Amino acid sequence: MKAVILAGGLGTRISEETHLRPKPMIEIGGKPILWHIMKIYSAHGVNDFVICCGYKGYVIKEYFANYFLHMSDVTFDMRDNKMEVHQQKAEPWRVTLIDTGENTLTGGRLKRVAKYVEDEEAFCFTYGDGVCDLNISALIEFHKSHGKDATVTAVQPPGRYGALEKSGNNVTGFSEKPRGDGGLINGGFFVMSPKVLSLIDGDRTSWEGAPLVELAHQGELMAFEHHGFWQPMDTLRDKNQLESLWESNQAPWKKW
């Protein structure tokens, strides 16, 4: 099964990092968050990736073109014009990088890579800026079991601020970043049939708009609930939180 990953947005809410590189290339523990997302899939046997590039897409292409340089020790022999790679750490990945335009919206990017998934019975699809401890295998099995066109992972968003605990007007304590009001949201990590791409008009179509609404209207969208860890990297604060989890060896998404 293939996994399509959106990696072309501007990432304006984390501009401290994205003025130099696309958002999926922001590093957590010295590795791009895109790499972490791919490792999540790979841990469940999904190793064929289609990456939708856009803003500063050449950074992503150069990263994979020089993957061994990033991941292994290397000796450069300037005299003989040779390069020797030591202790190669190869991933079992096939990575297709597609330029989907700098200003294309999420649905448009997906539409532009349609030919790379048109022969698949189903494919995975997610955003290039969030990690979770989702059981990808269970998600895929759930999708196969219901026979509908698409499955979305439903998550409860993390709280942004600590909450006061009160007794009357007395503050009795604090809750650290409680989760939201109980409502579930689109957590990305879809599995769907290639035929859903016919619902996308073109570059100016947002996947989260008309296509998803129409799938729901047709009764072809099912929800797979995930109540574990899920964290998007929307801000520098989010990035620092993920970095802290990784550095303390407490990253819930590390299942490899």
C-alpha cells in the first residue's frame, strides 16, 4: 500500500523555521518531522511513499538525494575524487517526490498525484506536520472491513493551556493541558479509494472542504477513533514540545 504525504504548504504559523525550509523538514531530534511520519508508516509495513512537494520542495528532494550522507558516516577522498559510505542505514523505502505547485491547496495537491495511486485498491494519506502513536495496521484493517470509500482518523485535540481547578472561588490546583471539550476532529491519517479523487475540482480545492463534505453526504466516509497520542506541529511551541519528548526518550510515536 502507498502513502501520500502533503509536504508543500507555507507553514506560516511557524515562520521562525519555515523561512529557511518547508515545514515537513523542520527537525525533531535531528530528523525532519517528515522522516518521523514515514517511520510511523514503515513500522506497519507501508514503505512506498508519494510526497507532494511545493514551497521550497528542492530541500526535500536534496534531503532524499543525499539520504546516505544524512544518515551514515562518510569518507571523502579528495585526491582520488571518491566517496565511501560507512555503516549504511538504509530504509526499505521507495520515495516519489512530485512538485504540486507552491500555491496549490490540499485537495489540489492530492489531485495532482492521482496517477501514482490510480491502480491501488486503497492508499494512505496524511499531512506532513504531525505525529501520533496510531496503529496504522488497525486503521487499514478497519477501512477494508467497512467497504466505504474513505476512512478518517478521528482524534481529540490536545489542550493548549493548563486549566484551573476550583472549589467555589478558591483555586485548588491546576490541570496540565487538559484535552478539548470531548469533540473529535479530523486527525489526518486517512485511508481511501482512488475514486474519491474525482470529487476534487482542481488546484484551488481544499480537501477539508467540499470533497470531505460530499463523502460524508454520500455516506462514504467512516471514522476510526484514536484516543492515544496525537500532536500537530503548528507552532514553535508545538515543535519544542515534540523535541522535548524525543530528547527525553518519551516520544509516544516512536514505535520502531
